[in-house]
Amino acid sequence: MAGNRFTERLDAQDEFPNELNEQEFMVSLLKEEFPNDPVLQQGKLSPDQVIAPLPVQGLAKRNTGTNLLEVDADVSASYAEYNINKLVPSIDDEELDEVLDDEFEFYLDPDDGGFRPPATTGLFLISVEIDDRPFDFHDAYINSGPEQIPDFIARGIDDDALLTSIFCVWFIERDIARPIPNYKTLEVMLTERSLTYGAIIEADEEQMKLFDMRLDGRFKNFPDEDADGNELSQPTIFDEFISKSVLDRSRRWTPTTRFKSGYIPGESSTGEKFLRDPGDYLKPEELRSKAEYIPEMEKMVNARRARLIEQVRAENPGLENKRKLVNAFNKARDPLEGADPDDRYFDQAFITTRAERLRAEYEGKLVLLKWPAPDFSLDVVQNFSDNIESDDLIFDLRFMIHGHLKQVLSLRTLKEIARINGVETSGYDPANEALPIGVPGTEEYQEAYNSLDLEQRNALRERTGLINVMVEAGGIEVLGEQRADTGTRPVWDDFGQIAQIDRLDFDEYNVYVTYDSNNLEPFAIPELVPYEPAGSVIYYPSDRYDELQQQAIAQGQFDQAVRAIQEMFPPVASRAAELSLRLSGIQGGFAQQCQDAFGPDSDIHQILYNRISNEGTQFILYKEKNNGKIKTKGSSNQFFRLMEKEGQITRSMNKDSENHIWLPSGDLAKAWHANTNTIDDNNRAQALLATINASGLQLCDNQMKEAMRKAKTGTTPKWKIFDDGTAGDNKQRYARPERSRSRVREQMKDGHYFRATVAQFILEFIIDPRQFQPNHVSLPDDLINSNNGADFYTLCLEAEDFLVDIKADIQEISEFISTIDERILQATTVEEVLDIEVQLREGKIIVEEFNAELFSYLESLEDYINDERTALIKSIVKAIQYVRKKTNDKNDKYYIDWAPSNASIAAAYTSVDVDAYKKG
């Protein structure tokens, strides 16, 4: 009988004897002589051996034409006898493997879910119906965003009220709803995806449940115990927000981001339309009035009315009659009480100011306080004093530049203004111009010509002079006869005046036209038009506006200086408020962030060996048969254990390929693990082991330690920097674990060993590269103590202490800003105003420097944690994808499936193509 894997298997001994079947042999020989004998045709040697036929039809008969059995299901016979032509398969093992389904267990029941649909990613959802009520995204985030949760809790709001108070947009990532912490992060995320606010949709009830769109303190995968087995308290709403929140991206926000996101100011909670972005006009807490109980009225009043009542009391100190007081209280009116009852915003958030309307009308234009028109009189121009020139009306000519009225005496500049604005000047007589002395074309002549430009008084004051010609042509507006002693002169007294200290010359005007006026449309900058009315100072270049303000103040114009300060004050105060809000959003805890990102239970360690999730942790090697059926060849919750167990994977790679898994292209900059063990003189490993149960940063646990011990007592992987191996000179420490240039199977099968090698890498390359990897240092410079020899965890501890001090400083600045308004009201001299202006400008510089340096450093710590964690996870994902690719490239019938939970964790940091490297 032919031998094969079925007859020769160990448990088949004596089942298939090797001796010949004598009866079959005799029948075969006799049939050659007697082919028609009915007994021989039945395989028998005598009629006694023939079984008597049953009185019924057989179960089946063989069709001689097709050689197939034909079964009749209606017969009553219980058996029939047939000759078996073959006792063993006649096909090879590979074909037999395709034919037999030796592992089928069950069908997928559609009623039990069947195949899982792909995870949903990329949706922006909200859980409120914004079309049915007044709404503005920025206002909602400022007053009710997730960053306000600590404040809500501090105010004693219970959990049920919190659930209905918090507003945020949710980003759906692999079926998980992740709250977006603030509107700036939201707009950064939208523009990065070329989306606008129109992409945000209202979630239905099914989506609310499916994606868990509630901050209620109940969420998946929250552990019951910590790493030491201690029971953890139930998570809070804020715990859930921190755990699920999208990373704060607000530092990448710019006004252009806001514009590209399609944000348009909406309505306040009371239904009043925001004219501007409310986020730009948020009042500091110290400047807001508070709702108050008024005894005379026997009721609570809102914050704005409380402020009005306080003013009424101050204005009527002798009024004590209750009825009269109540009448006075009721008569007081704040036009914006209905729009902003809680006094959260500066008035400009809802209105266009008078100064802004005037700027929109006069910016880039020439005005004269008075002029004899249409009946010209040189005596009037000379103010009836031809012997005194300084009082001539030509010195009242002003050009509005960046909201300031600047004196113009330059003839060349006036000609340029007339030319650019198309003013008819054909009536101008150049004979009035004084000529320079010298030879035209020489340097001396040009200097004389330039110096005369501001001395061409006759060319300005005469009937045929340029000023009168431009007045008659409508190129200069005459404001009209106005007396300073009868009240404020419209326009003239509304803006800062700049004259002798810095008159407008040709170069300044040319810069204004060419660079600083948006092509002579200063209030048409696209990124600002939806958020600021024409005439807002926000349109002006801030450095030029500040420079002109200082010039106007130095000119000694008291009222204009006060108005300038009042306009400068809201942006500075709002900036301070934003700073305070932003600081409150920085919870600190940098050291804890470092622990969470790089500790033994961090996401980094869940990619290769997921010990946190309860399901979906198996990597599976599949084989796709020719008939399309899928066969499981092996599985493991430890990726490299699966690789070591399944020869089909390891056979797809040589030594160089295996080294490429851990050390791509032999480039140390691409390494992501470092072989290690507990040998005493392995100082780097001893430093790692020292973090077990340490009071500070813990990178290692006892399971890693045991794996490192086995690596020492068994076949020890390379660990010294100068050790060589198949990866090349001085690189084996970062490549595959090996000894004598062979892969170390014990370590390959130990998932905790690779947890230890990744932890070793984290210690050397991320936490303390200055000591262990000086050629690979990317730590932020220490802006606190200038200790550029410190490890990263030390920087985090210093930053936490520093943050406490900074918050105290910001509080001090906010208190200073809160006093400015009253000081302006009490000021009576220019010197007092100048002193306020200097202090306000210093405060402005301080808050801007805080914002630039403090936040950039604190955020650099957070960035370093996030960037290094993401980069390391990307490297691990690439290693897994590389093994999957090599396996599938070797034989496209084989492929490795990602462990779903591991892939989901990795997908929070980088793209994971789980469908790549499969057949077809």
C-alpha cells in the first residue's frame, strides 16, 4: 500500500499493514481471464462471498457514463456496498490543504452583528441644536467650554448641572468622540483638513450613544486599579475630558486660521448679534461687575444693572429716600444690558464706536480746520497778520494716517496725494514755488531742492497755490469755522494731532501707500472684515499705530491722549484676560504628563504587547487558500512572539531584514529600542532599573526587570555600545537581539523584554540624552534656570514650580490693569495721562512677553512629550508594518492582521493602514 502522511503518522501504526491483500490480487488476475463473471465483478472469489441483494433499491448507484454516484433520497434501504478504489489521497499536501477545511467552527450570525463595519473617523459633531437658539461658537466655548470645568466645579456646580452646562465640538476618531478643548484648536483642525464650520453637524441620538458624546465621568478603558494594584477612585468629568481630549492646538492659531475656518460672529446667549469676534473683547474677571442683591429693590439684578446702580449711588450721595432711589435705579439705562447682562465683554463686541465711523470716513484724506472758500482771501489765510507766519491757516492742514491727524507742509507730498487720488490741479501755478540755488543736476542743487520742500509757503497759501486749488477741486475737506472754547470740534478734536514733532513727508506717505494701507483700502483686509468694522484700530499695523500714538501724546494733546489710552486699553486688558484664561487651561502636571507618556503602562508599550485592553489584542497570521477561505496559522498578543513562533514569518527575512525592523537602514537616528540586561556594569540598564517604584519618574517595572535578568543568564543580547553583530559596527545594541550573530529566541518570545528595550531607549534618547546619547539631544533649552545639563523630567519639575510663580505675576498684572480705568477718570493733567500711558504700555509689553516666552517654553515641554511619544509610536508601527510587508511579499497568501485594540491606540498618534499587505 502506498505510503503517505496519513498511513505513516505515529498513531496509525498497525492500522495499515504492508502485506498484500491476497483476495484482491487473485480477483484482479482472474478478471483478466473472465471479464464478464458476475462474482468476480463484485470483487469476490466464490458465490458464497456474495451478499444477497436487498429487496430495495440501493442508496446510490454509479453512473457508468460520468462515474459519479447518484443518490435517491426516497429509498428505504439502510446501507449499500461499494468498492473503494483508493484508500489514501493521491494529491500532494499543498493541494490537500486547499481542499480540506479542518478548522471550521461556526457561521457568523447576522443577528449577532456579523462583520463589524469600519470605524468612523473625521466627523465634527455637536450635541446641541444650534439653529433653534442664539449661538456663537466662540462665545459658547468662552463661557461653557471644557476648559471651564475646573471653574464650574470650584463654584459648586453638581454633576447633573455640569452635563447640561458644558459645550464643545467633538471630533470622531475611530468611533471615539474626543472633545475639542477650545475654539482655536477647533479652527486649526478644520483648516488643516480644508474644512469650515459648515462641516460641523448635529449628532443624532444614535451617534450620541455610539460615540459616547457625554462628559459624564463614565468612559471605556478606565482602569480599576493602578500599576501597583491599588484601587482607583471613580473618574470625574474632568478626568474624562483630560483622557479623551484632543491636544490643545491653540498656539498654532492665527487670524488667518479664523478666516479660513469660515467663522462668522453669531449671537450672544440673549440673542444679540455680535459685531466682532467676542474672543477678542473678553473682559478680565477683575473688570467685570457682578450680579448683586439690591435691598431697596428687594431682588437680584444682573451684573450690568448692578454697575449702573453703583454709579447712581455715587452720583447721588445724599439721596436716601427708598422710593426715590428705586426710581433713580430704574431710570438708569445701559443700552447693552440685554446683550451682555453678565458683563463678560467690552462694549465694542456689539457696537461700532463713533471714532471708528469717523476713521472709516476720513482715513487717507486731507482736512483743514478752516479756509476762505469759495471766496478766497489771502488775508484770511494769513489770519490778518502778514508779519506773523506761524498762525497761518496752512499750518492747520492735516492728513489722517492710521487714525491720527498729521500736519502736511511738504509740497511734494501734497502733489503725490493729489495725483494718487485723482484730484484736479490744473489751476495750480508753479510760479509760486521758490527755486533752489545752484546748478541743476548737482548734489548741492538736490539738497537745496529737498530742503525747500517744507519751505514752499507761497506755493501753499496763494490763490493759485496747491491748497486752494485742491480745496476747490474737493481734494481737501474744510471742517468749517469752529471755536475751541465752545465745545469739542468734531473730527479735529476726536483724534490725536501730530505737527511740529513729526510732519508727514513724502517717504512716510509713500510707505503708507505702498505697504501700510492695503492698496489704499485699509479697512478691506479679508482676514479682518468679518470680525472688525471699518475704522477699527485692529486694521492698522500695530507698530505704526503705537508710534503715532506716542507722537500724539508727546504733542501734549490731553483729550486725544486719554482717548488713545482708552482705545489701547481694551486690547491690552483682553490680552491679559486671555493670558489668565490660557494659564488656567495649563493644568501643569508636566511631570505627570511625562510619566503618563513614557511610563510602563503608557500607550507606547501597548502597541507591541497590549496589556490594558480586554479584547482585540491578538496579532494573527492568516493564510488565504485558493478557494478564498481564510485559515488561521497562528496568533499571539505579543507581536515578536508571533514572529518567532511562525516560521512563515521568519523565513521571509534574512539577518539584514530582521535588523531593519529595529534599526532601519542602520541609521541610529531611526532606532527605537536598545537591547539591555541586568549585568552589573551595564550602567545604562542600572539607571533604568533604579526607576522601579521610584518617587520620581518610573520607566521600568518588575516584569521588565525579570525579562532583563533572563537576558543576562540565558543567551545575552548585545548591550555595550562598542559591541558588533550583523547590524554593523557599534550598532548591534539597537538592532535585533542576538548572540554569535544568531537571533536570540528566548528574548524574541518575551514581550516584556521588548517593553524593557523600549523603556531603555526612552531613558537614553528621550529623558536623559545629555548623559547617555549626547549626539542625539533634542531637549528644550531650560528657560527657567538655564540648566542645560538637566534631564527632561527635572525640567518638568522646575516648570511646575515656575508655573505657580507665573500665575501670581499674571494676577498682579491683572490687578494693575483693573485700576487704569479709574485713574483715567481721575487724571487732570497731561503728565498724569502720560504716566498712565507709560505704565499701560509697559503692561502691554509684559503680557506680550509672557505670552511669547512663557507659553512657548511651557508648550515646548508639552510638545516635546507629544512629539517624542508620537515619533516613537510611529517607529514601532513602521516596524510592525515592515514585518507584515515582508511576510506578504514572500508569499501573498500569508498576511498578518493587526491587533484591533493595539491599532486603535496607535491610530491616536499616527496613521495605521491595517488593510495593507494582504493578498490582492
